[in-house]
Amino acid sequence: MKIINIVGARPNFMKIAPLMEQYRHHSNIEPLLIHTGQHYDEKMSDLFFRQLGIPEPDINLEVGSGTHAFQTAEIMKAFEPVVLEHEPDVVLVVGDVNSTIACGLVAVKLGVKLIHVEAGLRSGDRSMPEEINRVLTDSISDMLFCTEQSGVDNLIKEGIASEKIHLVGNVMIDTLLNNLQKAKESKIIEQLQAQGLIGSDGFAVLTMHRPSNVDGSKRFLQILDALEVIQKELPILFPIHPRTRRNLAELGLQARMDSLRNIHLMDPIGYLDFLKLNSCAKVVLTDSGGIQEETTVLKVPCITLRENTERPITAEIGSNQIVGTDPQRIVAAYRNATSGNWREPQIPPLWDGKAARRIVRILLEKL
Ligand code: UD1
């Protein structure tokens, strides 16, 4: 069985790693790995391949950045000849980035079966580019692998046949569990202490890159108001996404950010250092999707700077509080997270490190 596997942007790498590893145990699977080049900086891409032991991509389409239409179209144009040349049995896409829908569309238009890993997640917010990618990818997929029950329920509601849907757990959590030991050996905390950025009383981690938060100043400023309060009590480590760094300057917010002396901006960091920071943080503030899941498994309080989540299980039983961008709500969630009566989270069903194994078993059975 020839499987073309697609990665493009940073969160895809953690999802594909355990699948590539599983394929190695099955001589009847011939995997090809295609990188669309949506992310291309060393720290957004190559570093993850090295740290997660992902094989070099067989092909890099080197598409790079652009508007949504431009980027999606360029990926489609570059990927079509690859499918025509290699004639795969299936194309497998993960997550919800532009590379996911672009390659999915190319596959089905050429009559190749499409597999979507991390299917069915819905924020209900169609202004979020990822939500459009999720809905469209799911509607054209032949096999849909879900991380949580809400994903299955959403797909059934949308009329997807139940025999196409499989609840298998979470490949991103496979990667987390596979790398936790290695991450413990990271020296990032000692390095940050040596630089005087954090002391021994703990720290918070912040990530933020959603267009709704950082492409305009209104919400960005609301978040900064909350961070101003929090950083007076706890140093905040902020590995900053290139989109956010650019927008800080373009929106004229750099001086305000610089005035918050206990927020420490860092370049994007690798998977192992980031895992170490998250696992040791007192609290994580984020607008990412995957980090809501990772903090749940690490049992570290997560404050999600969005009005909704496509990963409701992390808020129902996990460590996640969904608070939006109102400064008072963010600070209240911070107080709750750092108070002694914080509720101990549970690990969602099947988030046990064996999701990729289940997916490959089902592929071998059904295809
Ligand atoms: C993309 C995904 C988002 C995911 C995020 C993780 C879509 C629609 N969005 O958002 O779901 O959470 O990746 O990081 O697919 N840039 C660089 N270097 C890089 C890559 C990007 O500097 O290696 C800069 C470019 O200026 C680019 C901007 O970041 O224009 C945005 O990159 P893009 O891939 O379009 O979207 P992300 O915001 O990264």
C-alpha cells in the first residue's frame, strides 16, 4: 500500500512522526513523505524533523508563505504532478492547516482515497481559517480518525457515514509521551535562570499567533492588559511566532510590549525545550489548539485566549479554561489556576500513546 503523507506547518510534524514510525513495522506499507514548505524557517521546520526523528521528506514542494488563496493554490499546483507521478493508493493529511485542505482536494479530484487524521474537531467559528479547512477536509475524506468523542458526534451530525469514522486517540499525544523523557534532559530552564530571566519561583509560558488575536490591535491590547498584571507576579516566557513578531511592529505595539519587563520574548524554540517549559510551567496561556491538549496530558493549567475551542474535552475534563480576551477574565483564570483549589484534570480516553498504532492497524484492515 503506497501512502503519501502530507506535512506543511509546525503542528503537522508532531502528528506525522508517530505514523512514520509505525509504518516502519509493516513491510507492505510504502510511505512517501511530502513537505509542502508552508513552514520553512529552520526553527519552524527542520529542527522538528531532527528532534522527532522524522525521515527527510521525499519531496519538498517549497511553496512558502502567501495569502490563503495564493498559498492553497500553489500547494495544489505543486502537489498534483506528485500524485500523478507516484500513483499512491491513499493520501493521508493531518490537522487543519492550508496544506491539509490543499493536498486533500488534489487527492480526491484525482480519484485517490483521502485519510484525515484529527477529523471532526469544530470550534463553530467560521471566521477561523482552520475551521473552514476542517469542515472541507472532512467532507471529502474517505476515512476519518478522531481524537475525541466530540469529533465523532460532529461528523455524524454533518452526515458522514459512521463506518468511515474511527475514534483512535491522539497522535500528538503519542509524540508527547514518546519524547517526555528526552525533554526532561533539556537544559532550557537552567539556561534561562543563568540569564536571569526566571528565578526559582516558577514561570508562565505564553504562545499567541491566531489571526483573530494578533492581526489587529483590539484583542492584542486586551491580552497585553491582562499580561501586564500577571507578569508583575510571575515571569512570562514568550516564544514568539513570526506572524506575531511582525504584527507587534506593524501595529505599533512593540513599545508597549517592551515596557512589560517581566515578559521575555524568545525566538521559536524546538519541540523538546518547549515540552520541558510547558511541563514545568505554573500556567500556560495560549491561543493554540495543540497546546490545550498537551497541557491537559501534562496536568498543567491552561488558559485559552479564545472564545471557543474545537477540543472541548480539554475543558470538560482536562486542564483548560476558555476565557477569550477580556483582561478581567484572563486574570481571574490565572488566579484560579494558581490557587490551591485548582481541579486536578483527567486524561481523555485513548490519549495513551497508541493512536498511530491503532490508525495503521485500521488502514491495513480496511484498505
Ligand atoms: C499556520 C496555520 C495554523 C497553525 C500555525 C502554526 C493555516 C491557515 N494556519 O499559521 O493553523 O496553528 O501555522 O504555526 O494553515 N512565517 C515565517 N517562517 C515560517 C513560516 C511562516 O516567517 O517558517 C511567517 C510568514 O510571514 C507568514 C506568516 O508567518 O506569512 C504566517 O505563516 P502561515 O503558514 O501563513 O500561517 P501561520 O500563522 O503560521
